[in-house]
Amino acid sequence: MISEQLQFQIQAYLDGSLLGAELEAFQKQLATNEALRQEVELFREMDDLLGETDVIDFKKTIGEVLQANQSDAKSTEPAKTTATIRQLNAQPNSRRKFLSIAAGIALVGLVGTVLFLNNNKGVSAESLYSANMSFPDELAGGSGLRSTNDSDTLAGKTQALKIAWATANEAYQSQQFETALAAINQIEQLDTEFESEIQGNLLFKKGLILLKLNRMEAAIAAFEAVKDGAYIPNAQWKRALVLLKIDVNQAKIALGEIASTSQHPEQKQAAIILQQLN
């Protein structure tokens, strides 16, 4: 099954809204990727099946469902939706029938998403923080050691760094967060020549510990200090969530930046939270 990002890209290509370098890259893929060409053709057939009249019907259906939901009245929309899908299913070709069913399922999903967002507007920032903030079970993924330097003169310091990291991890797992923070601080003092990836890892884990200690401002500072390496998206996400607790306007700005970054792993969730805040 193709990713949602690719689905949006295909639709943008068919709509003529895919432009510039992104369009050029997509066309190059089309020229060499038979599977992609088949997906594009599938989407084009769905568009042909739906047509302008059906799109208008779909929009009308969604609007009526929302209106019924807001007034808490009983609605006859399922029958209308089914009728619309039945009209599409009247197409004789078996593949078109499959496509029409897929279109109907997509409509149901769209209505469900709209209803979900509509029903969850005005959710408190505090509850959104609680619902989205998560913590790892351990501080795995790094050692805080200096760049592959194992010379004899550094052997003692290297051993001290290993012990400090192990102490931080064990203390974190046993919820002794002050001890874990002290160990992380010791690592920073012992070694000031980190590789950027290791430093980003260490600062991110420090931010997590500070959150556990309810030191929000210090946690934000730690996440903002992650400037290089694979932990940047994680740090950006955690920072945006923490801002929900201390400055909602700044949180909206941070979430907006994530929601507008197509490659960010939390892009969709950031957009949902923004919708719920409005």
C-alpha cells in the first residue's frame, strides 16, 4: 500500500498543483517506475469516475453530516451517502466498481476525520500535552563518549564516561531522576569534545530527564540546544509539546513549523493538534 504522502503527491500531480523541482522529480520517477505509473492511472480513473457532480454531492453530504452532528439531530446522511456510492457502482466495468467502492470508503474516512476534528475543537492545551507526550523506557542509543579516541591517555576518562552513562540510564529506569540528571551533567563536564550526533543524543536525553523533574524551561533549553544529528526532529517535537504547558501561542508557532515540514515524522499529528487548539 502506498504512503499517504505519495497519495497526496499523485493527487497534486493530477490537479496540476505539483510545481517546480518537486514536479520535475516526480516526472523522472514516472519515466522509470512502472508501479508508480499504474498508481497514477488508478488515481486518474478515480477522478474520472467521481466527476464534478459527484464531488459536489460529496461536499454536500459532508456539510449535512456536520450540520446534523452540531445540532445533535438524527440524520439521513448514511442513506444519501450509500445512494451516491450505488450510483458509482452502476458502472459495468469490474475495475471501475472496485474504484467506486474505494472512493466510497475514502468518503467515509473523510467524513470521519472532519467529524473527529469538529468534535475535538477547543481541547485544552494541558490535555493535548498529556495525550501526546511520551517517554522512552530507557536512555538507550548513546554513550556520551568522545570521538573514537581510545588512546592510553584517555583510558581513565573513557571509563568514567561509561560509568556515568550507565548510572544515568539505571537511575532513569528506576525513576531516580535527580541522580540521572547529575550523571548526565557529569558526562558534559568530563568530555567537551563530543561528536555532534552524540551531543544531540545527550542533550535530548537531558531534556527528557528535566521534563520528568517538571523543569519545563530548562527542558526547552536542552531541546533547543540540539543543533545537529538525528535527534533534531525528536527535540523539535518535544519542545513544541512542552510549550503547550507554558505558552500556547509559542506552541502554535512551533507546531505550525512542524506541520509545514513535509519530511517531519510528526507533521500530521502537529496539524491535528493545531486544529484542536483553534
